[in-house]
Amino acid sequence: MRNQNPWIRALAFCGVLALCVLLACDALLPKGNGPYDGLYNPQAYGFLSEPSDSIDVYVVGNSNAGAAWSPMTAWNEDGFTSYVSATPWQNLAQAYHLFRLAVKSQHPRIVVLETDEIFTHKKDIDTSIFEELFPLLKYHDRWKEFKFSSLFQKTDYTWIYAAKGQAVRTASKAYTGRDYMAAADGTETISSTYRYYMDRFVSDCKKEGITLVLAEMPSASSWSMKRHNTIQQYADENGLAFYDMNIGNVEYTVDLLHDFRDGGDHLNADGAESMTSYLARALQIRYSLPDHRDDSSYTDEWNACYESYLKEREAGEGY
């Protein structure tokens, strides 16, 4: 035994270590997608409980996307299904992980990537990459709740989030600052890491047969014409559609006095419904999205969720 090849011992050690890590990841990874199951920002993972291949449009982005895209408005007015996976301070590594997880059970016709996060939260990217690769790092605090009975417990994704990922808030606070979309030449630099993830979105969507669309939701606090120019350039280079909702047209212009809930960063419920009404119709017309409002396999759940959405919205409690 003392003459055993050191490489064999090293490989055996690595194998045992890898097995321990896998077991730890399985033990600590939340088994459900509900609000008390331990997932970070569980509303972003509500698609896990949706029937397979039932989501037509999948939106992913930071909190601006979660405040602005209203799946219930798109359902009520145009009849297609959508889910928005938005988390505060989300970066592109996290967005890509959510996208890859979503397409394991869904095959959306369109993936909408909200572009605000391409210029923000870069300092957390390295940590996020490792956390998404090794969930043990992300959920290490859950050892306090660990039970041996959950070691090989199957996942139970049954929690239905009625607003389909949207953060519904009814508060209103006007934006009264400068013209943040004033004409400007030039562009901003996209970091090499972020460009890598953007290119992954492009290539993966092509492989999956999914149309990738870029969109920038209204945000007076973080957007500018230079950032618009940067994304428009990337969209043109890659043959992508880009909808910048900060640039008004005859059919839609963000109401700076009434559509924001916090003075210019996130849309409120009224602003989200107004913006989604325009963008959802634009997507439906351009990409011939289906209307499921007469399809009994959709109507029971989606109409019930819409009613729940209206009650919460009217109560002013939001989601």
C-alpha cells in the first residue's frame, strides 16, 4: 500500500471530495419553489411550477424588468402566456443561469433579455458565476435547517405565483429630473465578461430555436442615449430586435409624472400595464404569438391568476 501510485491516491481523494460536494449540494438545495422553501427571490423561479412548454414569452432581467413587464396584462389583452424572472441587482451570469434553468422545462417562442443589467452590478459577476456553478456556495447557510430525511428528497415545484414574476406596486412618485434621453453620440463599453454572456444568449437561443429580443424598460435613473446606442449597435450586429421603451413614439411614451413608483427607477402598476400593453401587442404582431384565451388547457389557471392579480392590485398590497 505504501508503494501505491500517488496519482491514484490523489484521484481517489478528488473523487471522494467531488462526491461529498455533490451530496452537500443536493442536501442544501431547496426542494420547493415556494416563498418559504429557501430559494432566493422565489418569484423569479415560479416558472418551475408552470406546465411544460406552456410559456410563450420568457422575460429575464433585473428589478426594472420585474416592475415593468406585466404578464397578466399581456394575457388579458393579447392572450399569450409569459413569465418574468427578475431579481434585484441581477447580473448577466444570474440571468443566463435562470434562462438555462427555464428552458429545461419550457420552450418559449421568445426570450426577452432586459438590457439595463448589461451596464450594472459588474462587481458581483465573479461571485455569481461560482454560485451558479456550485449551489453549495449560494445556499451554504441552509445547513442550519438541514435534515437527513431531505438528503435525497425529490423536488416539489407546485407554488403558483399569480402575477407570474411581476413585482406589482401601486405607489407613485414622479420623475422631475433632466432629460435623461437627450441626444448623444458615442457608446459605452460592454465588459468582456458581459459580452461573453450576451453572446451565449444569442448562440443558445439559436440552438434552441428561440427568438431572442432585447428590451430596455423605462428607467430614468440608469439609462441614457449612449447606452441605447451601445445596445442598438449590438442588436444590429447580431440581427436582433431591440425595443427601447425610454424612446417614445406615437403609440407609447412613458409618463414621467405618474408611471414611476420611486422617482424614476421602477415603474408602478399603472406604468407597467401601459408599457406592457404596447410592447405585448408589438411582439404579438411581429412574431405571430398565439392567443390562448379560448383554449381550456390555459384558461382555468390564467383567468384565476388574473382575478387574483386584480384583487391584490385593487387592495394596494401588491406582490
